Amino acid sequence: VVMDSGDIISQRETAISDEDTLDTLYERMSYLGRDLLIDTLPSIINKTNTRTKQNLDDVTYGLNITKEEERINFSCSSINIHNQIRGLSSIPGAYCLLDGKILKVYGSKLTNIVSKKTPGTIEKIDKTGIYISTNDNLIQLIDIKIEGKKRCFVSDFINGIKVDEYLGKVLE
């Protein structure tokens, strides 16, 4: 499916930070798009706009995301996992399995703590996050939803669990 092969009439840029998610970009781009349309529409209506042909080698294809692409593979690097979580937050959400239940992950942070265990292992839990081993560093999960429960920050989640029962478990 070709998404973006038409002429360019006008465009704007926005920086993408390491903290941006699908939701923050969507909101920011909705305002940029609105302003761009307001600025550009008069030249389209009175036919004074300019058009720039796109290089067909640079055409972007948009494919549907599969359920398997939503699933977190903790054998990847922590930066790749973090970017996957950001790119899927909040819809549809990245996920993994914890004790056979779907664990959606909506927010994470990178750490400089070197992983010591098998990728996917819960190495540490505290009020700031659930620390999971990857193929390089621990990744800190901060915003989650376990199947059958409400979405919450880990600081709230740990109030209802026995932390020791989760340490050492492997997320699939």
C-alpha cells in the first residue's frame, strides 16, 4: 500500500525526542497539520501553490502492524525495546506475557545497568519501575497494564503485590 507518493504542496518538520511516544507525536502533529492547512489552503483554492514531485525511490509504504510486531522480544537491545514501546504507546501497545497473562507496556526508561540474567528476567522491582534484563542493559518498565487489571504506573502496581514473588520471573 503506497501511503505517500503524491506531490508535496507544503510541509513542516518537528523534532522527535527520546521521550516522545505515538500519543505525544500524534497530538503535536495534529496542531502542526492544522496550522499548515490553514496556511496552505488559500494558495490551493486560488491555485497559486507550488507542487514538488517526490522521488519515487523515497516513497513511504505503510503496512499494518501485526500482533507479532507488538510483542516485546527481550533478547533485543534495550534501546530497540524502548523505541518499540514508544512507537506503540498507547494504541495498540507493546506487550509480553507474565505468567501466561498479557502484560501491556506503555512506558519505559533506559538504564545504564548491565543485564546479568537471561533476557526477559525481572531483576529488580521498586516504586520507580520493574527492571527487566535485555541483551545489553536493564530496561525500566514504568507504565503497564496486566490482563484483567487497569492500566497503572508501577509505583501503584507494587502496592498490590508481593515483590519477592515476581523477582526472577521471565517475561515471554
